[in-house]
Amino acid sequence: MAADLASGLRFAAQPVVSVFVPGTPAVSPNFVFGGTAPAEVQRYSLEREEPDSFPYACVTEYDLIFDELPTDLDGYLRACLSAAALAGGSVVWLGFEGSFHFDNILTETVAPQVYGVGAPGVEPVVAPDLATLKTLEWRSVVTSFRSRL
């Protein structure tokens, strides 16, 4: 995976992978794969203010904090998406810090800030680099997952 995507995952100088799962999974996803584990996992419940603005009352955000990003970042991110989709039973995504708002979940507007998407029974998709996030094709991938919500 291109180093520029990895550079986008630094928040306050520490690597952070943010995984978004609609609803509140009964069981937290396991984010340990092949001996790679985050140093810390922080969980936040993001609750909507307006009824009927989104099919779920909340979205659970998992911030995976690392000392160093996994060597196989692409494989790790795909495994995170698969685990989160299994735990949540819904579409899940990876987004940069500050990208979340209920009005823009998996829309064309936010697509350049979403670097991975997945769903139960579907192969997860991860952007190979930051340039991909700016393409029409990537916007199409992201919005196609929105239709599964």
C-alpha cells in the first residue's frame, strides 16, 4: 500500500485507524490479526440528533491506535472491515478523522475521506492510495455501499 495513505492515518502524530459500524454491535469486533494488534482500542457511540435521518439510532466508532502501523496495511484494513461487518451485520467503513456526520454517510461528498468499505458476505474494498480517493470510480464504490444500508 502506498505510503501516502499511511501518512493520512496519523492523528496527533500517532497512527489511528477509525472503523465505523452502524448500530451498537452486541460483541466488539476482534481487531487482532496475524499477531498484529492495536496498542489501544477506543470505542465511541455517535448518536443522531434527528429522527429518521439515518436507519440506525447510532454509529459505533472504533479508533484503533497504533505505535506503528501494520506492515501489511492493506491486508490489516481488509481484515478489520470483515470483522466489523460480521460483528455489526451491516455496511462498515474506514474514515479519516473528522469525516463522520450522519448527513454524509457514504455519500459522494464524503467519499474522498472514506478509505475502505465492507459489508457482510462482500469482499472489503480499500483504497490503495490517496489519489484513488479523488476519483469518480472511488466515489462510485463508496456510494454503492450506501445503497446497502
